[in-house]
Amino acid sequence: MTSSFRHLSRLSLAAGFAFGIATAAFAVGGSNDDTNPPPKTETTKTCTGGKVWDKAKKECVNPKKSSFNDDDLYKFAREFAYAGQYENAITVLNLARNQNDPRILNYLGYANRKAGRMELGMSYYRKALQADENYILARSYMGMALVEQGDIQGARVQLVEIRDRGGEGTWAYRALLQSLNGYKTY
């Protein structure tokens, strides 16, 4: 084998490896990390009383199953949950057509846990992971709940699971790691 052929083979191998890593990082979130907290919208900036912002009507409306799809309801609920409006988040999540969607289950877990219903929250995290064992955000929130309960080893297991599923560079991983290091997180 000539040295130039070996050099080209190494370059091809390196390029393939780099492409594989970039593809895996993008699949888990990469620079477009969907585990990051949601940005505030008119739903929490303007609306009150559990209403959500209807872009088409340009006004706050009561959320209804018939008015919004599950993706919209999920986004509203996430925003409510991060704004500390846990009961509003639960109300909106209960409108979702697909109650087995891991995203819906995860945020039912999050909102219930933050509202003080830890065991109910944990049951939703488990259901979310039964629906999608690779859902790293559910693993992160479950890990944070485990830290709150004093189960540091259980939380570390979730951190390793996130890492092993390609999520080491994500917000979900960093937030759980901070929680394990004693920082108050989500």
C-alpha cells in the first residue's frame, strides 16, 4: 500500500467518523438542542388565567382540543410549566389527543412534580420512558426528581443513560449534572 493511499484512507476514515459524530449530535439535539427551556411568548407575557396566545386571532383564548394540535398544546404547556404555572400546564396537557406521547407524559411528570405531587410526577416520567427509552429530557427530569428525593445513585444512573444515548452535550445532561453537584435546577 502506498503512503498516499494510506493517507487518503485515514482522511476518509476521519471524515466518516466526524460525520457520524455530527449526525449523532444533531439527532440528540446538537446545536439545535430541543431540551433547552422554552422562550417566553405572548402566552406567558400577555395572557392570564390559563389562556394561550392564538397567533391567527392575535389574542388570548381558552385552550381547546379542537383549536390547537398536540404540538401547539405541548409548547403552551412547556411554557406554562417553566413559568411556574403548573396547573395551567396540566390543564393544557390534558387536552392533547395523544396522551401516550412521551413529551406530553414528561411534562405531566414535570408539572406534577413541581406542584408537589412527586410520586405522580415520577409515574409520568416512567410512562414517558416506556414510550421512548431514548427521551433524554424525561431522564433528566427524573434524575432531578431523584436528587430531590435523596437518591443520588439513581440520578447518576439517569445521567449515564443520557450520556450513553448521545446526550452528553445537551441541556438535559448539563442540568442534571448541575443538580447532582448541588445546584438548584428545574
